[in-house]
Amino acid sequence: MHDEEETIRLFFDELEPVLEALDGDYEIVCVNDGSKDKTLALVIAENQRNPKIKVVDLSRNFGKEAALTAGLEFASGDCVVPIDADLQDPPKLIPQMVEKWREGYEVVLGIRSDRTADSFTKKTTAGMFYRLMGKIGDVEITANAGDFRLMDRCVIEALKRLPERTRFMKGLFAWLGFRQTSVYYQRPERIAGTTKWNYWRLWNFALEGILSFTTLPLRVWTYLGVAVTIFAAIYAFVILTKTLFFGADVPGYPSIMVTILFFSGILMVGLGVIGEYLGRVFIEVKQRPLFIVRNAHGFTRDQHSPFD
């Protein structure tokens, strides 16, 4: 949850009856990801009303991937369902997921059957991203499947063994594997509030996914370098032959400038790609924690939690 004061009451009104109807116990782990509004106070009040609602308060806004990781670290159930507070992922789908889990599946994906709630630009770019990842990615990421999914405890424990600091959770989930199935749903509009995602953040999110699960951008520059070298060798041979048989032409300033600018641009882009990967190595070697917890409400030390 990040600045979700307008959605909290609506969220619990819809989620709790669904969980109460399940055959089994439940907990709701709420991660406050550095909210600046009344989100924290409201979820603490919900914890006092219902002890099954627990609160993890991060020391600042660490971002969606870190907050999701925190929630999975604190969750103690036999299965776990990450869900956003905006109700675009419908809680009524959880019983169907649990049914699939009891059939023996370890991961039950929630897949959007259509993206009518998204703008044309977002639908188009999302489609391009999934197609690109399908072609160049090291793992297959299921299209239109977000973080809304059910995962067995064995999946969560396996996920905890992945130490990356720069995390693309969709890719990590896909990398883990396990027995999977899917349920489909239509994603509605937000019930209240505004999305925290703009196109710049979505672009960086997509870039994180691409760079985290493929080294193809680096290999491309190897191939491009070989191609340019071969072209340069052929061109040098042509110039040498022409000079030997027809004499030397006066070199043209415009062609020289175009050539210099073109190859300088290629070099800068190549250095940029290398810099993106090197920056991620820099982040990894520092070994900083993914998140810092200011306080936690509703947990006990005998539970399966990071307090252990």
C-alpha cells in the first residue's frame, strides 16, 4: 500500500468476507510502502479491529518490488496471494485459486483476459514488452499475468533464496517454475484514488525486466562490432584498390563528419548498455538490504517471520 487511504475501507470490506468463507485460517499482511497520507493509521486501526490484519511499516518508499518482497517475507501461510489494495485484482477470485492449489498446483496465475481498462498506449506497449521478452528473455514470462497469483509455501521458500537487489518479480516468479495453472479475469478500473504508475516508471520497470533476464543487449554490441569491423575492412580494401589504380581523391569534410558522428553515436549507446549492466553489478555488490522495517503490528515472535 502506498498512499491508499481512499481505498482501504473498501478493500477490506470486499476482501474479508471472501477469506472468512474459505475452509481454513487466514492472515492479511499489509505493507505500508512509505505512504505520506493516512494509510498507516488506517491499517493500524484495521489491525486493532481484526487481529488477522497485520501491518509491516517500511521506513520509506522502497518501491513495489521491495514492498512485495517484504510482504512475502512476513507472510506465514501455507499459500500466499499478493494483491494490490486498489481492487483491480478481484478478491473473489481467491477461492478459485485455492481450489486449484488443493488440486496440487503450486502456482496459480491470475491472467487478465482483456485489457479494456487500460489506455491504447499502455495496451500496445505491454503487448510489445511481452512479445520482446518472449523472444529474448532467458525465461518465459506469461503475458498479462501480474503479481496477483497464489503461491505454495515451497515456492515462497525458494523465492527467499534469490538474493537479487535489483528485482523484477514477474521474472523471478517465472524463473522458479513449479507446477502452474491459470485462472482468468477481467480487470476493472480502480475503485478510488489514482495510480502511482506513469509511463516513465513503466519504461524503467520494463527496462529492469529486460536487463535482469537476458544478456542479449550486450551480445548485440559484440555482433555489431564484428559487422562494423568487417565493413571497415572491406571499405579499406576498396579505398586501397581505388588509390592504387586511380589515384587518391580529395577527402570530403561532410562525409568524414557524418562517419565520425555515426560511429561516435554507436559507441555512446554501447557504453550506455554496458553502464546499465555495470550499475546493476554495483548495486548487487554493496549487499544492502532490500527494505528497512520501521515497525510491525500484529506479529508475534513465535510466528514464521523475519523476527525469527
